[in-house]
Amino acid sequence: MLVVAKAPVAGFAKTRLTPPATPRQAARIAAAALLDTLDAAHATGAPVVVAMTGQLAGAERAGELRRALRTTTVLGQRGPTFADRLANAHSDAAAVDGGATLQVGMDTPQLTAELLADAAARLSYVDAVLGPATDGGWWALGLREPAVADAIRTVPMSRSDTGERTLHALRRNGLRVGLLAELSDVDTMADATRVAGSCAGGRFRAAVQEVMVAA
């Protein structure tokens, strides 16, 4: 399991949630999303690697995050573009544990261990799996051979056609790609409220409700 994350520091993480959230509330939502995602990743029983950008010093819920990260391998993100950092994260994670990689971010806290395990299991009969997001991006990328993540280095990220372009890039490299269920990312407060409604408890739902009560 590979989790790509940003340190939940106020003014650095989830800035599109403000307003109605304050910068600190937005960072607390980001921290809750990361903690819930790590819970799901750990519950699969697979080794977990976290590719992190930013510093936990000054982050919201830093103590909880440090405890959650003790049983993971934490690596710094590297590369000039986000696409480069994603491709490098797959390569770096494979160097730590070997074998296939299943990468998610911290924008889909509704993930469950069962959903992740099913996605990983599909790599036994396809070369890659891609989880499309409702905003046109994607929430998961699984690769049987992590080195082929080089295929996404030229894909523009954070666009409404990123998912389609990523799928085409993988297929152009001769990969058999299985599509996963479409999920909603958390980019705006409307997204956060919708996703929180689909979460059965958890830190993320509580953090979003805190903002909505105060608004």
C-alpha cells in the first residue's frame, strides 16, 4: 500500500475548504482524512509506505499522525512536478518492499480495507488498476510492475481530464488496465460534506461536522 500525503498544516493543506472552514479547521479535516486512510491501509495487512510532502512539525493532530506512522515506512516526495512525484513514489515504495504497488491519496477517507484489498487482488490478472474520481481525476493507481509508473510522468494532474489521460497513457504503454469503482474526492466543502455522509463514523466525519456546526 502506498499513501501519497501532504502534512496537514494550516494554510498548506486543503486550502479549497476555506471558507467556510478556517485554515486550521481545513487542516484538521485533512489530518482526519489521512488518519482514516492509514487505518484502512493498515487493515489490509499489507506493508504501508507513505510518500509525504511537508513537515509534521506544526501539523494538526501531529501526535496521532506520528503514532499512526510508526508502523509505516515514510519517504519524502521527490520530483519537480506532481506527476514526477507520483511516479517516483511508486519506484521508491517498490524499492522498500518489492512487488506490486497500490497508491491512494488522502482525498478519499471513505475508503475501506475491503475496497483496497479487492483493488490489490485485481492486479493478479491485469497489469494496472485505476480508480476514477467524479471530478475527472483518479483516486487509486495500482501497478503490478511499479516501474511502469513512468508512463504517467507526462500526464497533466489536477485537471478534469486527468483520469482519461492517465488511462490512455497506461494503455499506450501496452498495459491491461482494470477500472475500479468511481469515488468522490474531497476538494471543496461540498465534497467533504457529501463524503462525510457516506462514512460510517470515523475522524473525517467528525471533523467535517465540527465545521458545519460552527458555520
